[in-house]
Amino acid sequence: MPSSTQGKNKPRNAFRQSHWRESLQAVMQSSIVSANEKEINVGRRLQELRLMQKLSIRSLAEMSGLNFNTLSLIENEKTSPNVSTLQQLASALNVPITAFFETSDTYKEIVFQKHKERPRTLFPHGELEDLGGGLALGEATPLLMTSKPNTSSGVETYVHTGQEFIYCLQGSLVYIVRQEEFVLEQGDSLIFQAHIPHRWENRTDHITHCIFIICPSDSSDRSVNQHLENRGTIKA
């Protein structure tokens, strides 16, 4: 497990989380194994939060705009909620999205992670690993992106605030920024203003590994949500 030291003079905003960072943590935490080696049970946690506020499933469905059957399936572990669903539930319950997961609120000054212990989330055509380990880097979070052969981020482009940085560790990835193609191979990097429409493609028959950093300038920016929701779509 990542090690950390306790800071005596904790910054006032040390625990403040922006909307996109909470969403990222939620997705990452969904695949972390807890200390007792059991997967975090989002459905059970949802039920606990609902009962704490003395709400019925039907009441929560009306408040969140979600279907009654959907909530029932989540609580009974028959289906897993996506980021958008968690956001709706968090808003209805007036809690941060991280409330659905067993997270530590210990302030971290140093984080060391063994490569097999990093928080990660799997997609049908790749995965993302959180290189930050919970240590806030302003509004930025470093990720290790693995894309499977012949996959892409989809036909839709991303547009958000701030900057985006990519460093290719292995393989080859094509980034399309304002319709201009940049072929990243091992050792190549790319950084650009993220308000420019962009997307990526792995056009090879091999897995690609890249360090991927999104640095939004607006804390309410849903840039990471966009990348998480679309990442890994098979190329047309």
C-alpha cells in the first residue's frame, strides 16, 4: 500500500476536491482492494447513505431523476453505476461523490506506490492508473494510460480548460489536435492548450503506454469526466 507521512501544518484547502477530481477518485477507487482485501461495495454504501437520510429508494429516485429499478439494482449489487449516475446520486444526497467509497482523509506529503498497488480503472480497451496516489498536484492528476491495439477515444473530440500533456513510454499513439496529427512514439511528448478540439487513436497492433496529465484551469471543469467516459472506444 502507498506510504505517507502526516503533515503537521496542513494547508487550509488540503482536503478540498474539485468536481472532476472527485469523479476521478470515484472511478479509480471502484477497482481498489481495501485493507481487508474485499472490493469496495458501492451499492452497500449507497444504501447506508440513503438510510442515514431516512429516504426510501423511491424518494431518492425522484430526487436524483434516476429510475427506481436502477437504484434497486445498484443497491443489490446487480449493476455498477457509472460516473454520471454517481454524480446525480451525490447531488441528490448532498454529499461529495467520494462519499460512496472508503477513502482515507489523511493528508499526504509523500506518496510511494509499487506498480502493482496503484489505483486503476479498467475499460474494455485499456486502463488508467492513478500515479498521484491521492497527493494533490494543484488541479492536475498524473495518469498512466494503457490503450489496447486498434482502439481510440472515439469520434467525438474533447474540449476543456487548461492544458493537456502526454508522454509516450511504449508503443505509438496518434493525437489529433485541431485536425493536425501528431504521432507519438517512445520518448515523444506533446502539450497543448486544451480548448483546442482533440482526441487520440492507437492505430497499431500493439499496446501503448503513455503518461497522461490533464491540467484544467477551472475547478468545475468536467475534462477528466469526458476522458473517463469516452476513453477506449473502438475505432470506426
